[in-house]
Amino acid sequence: MSLLTTIESFVKDIPKFEFKKIENGNALYYALTFKYNKSYYYEPPKYLKDDVNKILNNNFDKYLLNFVEELNKHEKFTVLRSGKIIYKPDKTNETLVQCSNCGNVWDENTQCTCYLYELCYF
């Protein structure tokens, strides 16, 4: 379980796959990383570019409020009145590893290609 106090820490600490489970979360992930964490930002896929630009250019705060409301409905997140967000990830078997990027569970990290992409782009 982790406690996040700002949107910046949320974007840095929450795995990307958690955003995919939330409505319009994938586009918002890229918009948030661009806005708050530019050191980790890379181009969104072409099919998301229009949505990302729409979020960044039109009422970013409104999208952010809707996102936080959506998080409160999600079983892994609790949003406190103070604005802090509590994240409770799934527990995996001790012999298994869950990728922090895509969320897939593997018996070894070497099966997941996410780490290859990180090495290539960062």
C-alpha cells in the first residue's frame, strides 16, 4: 500500500497498467506524464494523440477531477478528503513477478518485453 500526496507523485509511482483500467485513463496517463513528469514522457500512440491533445488543451482540470472521482470508485484506490490517494496493489505469489508497466504477471521478469523498451528509450 502506498500513500500519494500529489498528482506528480501519483504519475511517477502508479504503474501504467492501472490507468488502462479507468475510462479514458490511457490518454490521461500520457497527458499527466507530459504535464507533471516530462522526464519520463514519450510520444503517445497515434490513436491516442488527438485525445491527449484534447485533454491538454481543453479543461485539463476538469479531466483531472473526473479522473480522481473515477479513482474513488476503483477498488484499488481510496481518495481521502484531504486529496491524498491510497493505492493498494494486488498481492502476487512470491514466485511470480508483476510487471510495473503492463501489469502482466510472469514467473520471471525476462518474459516481459517492457524492460527492453525502457532500456531503448531512456
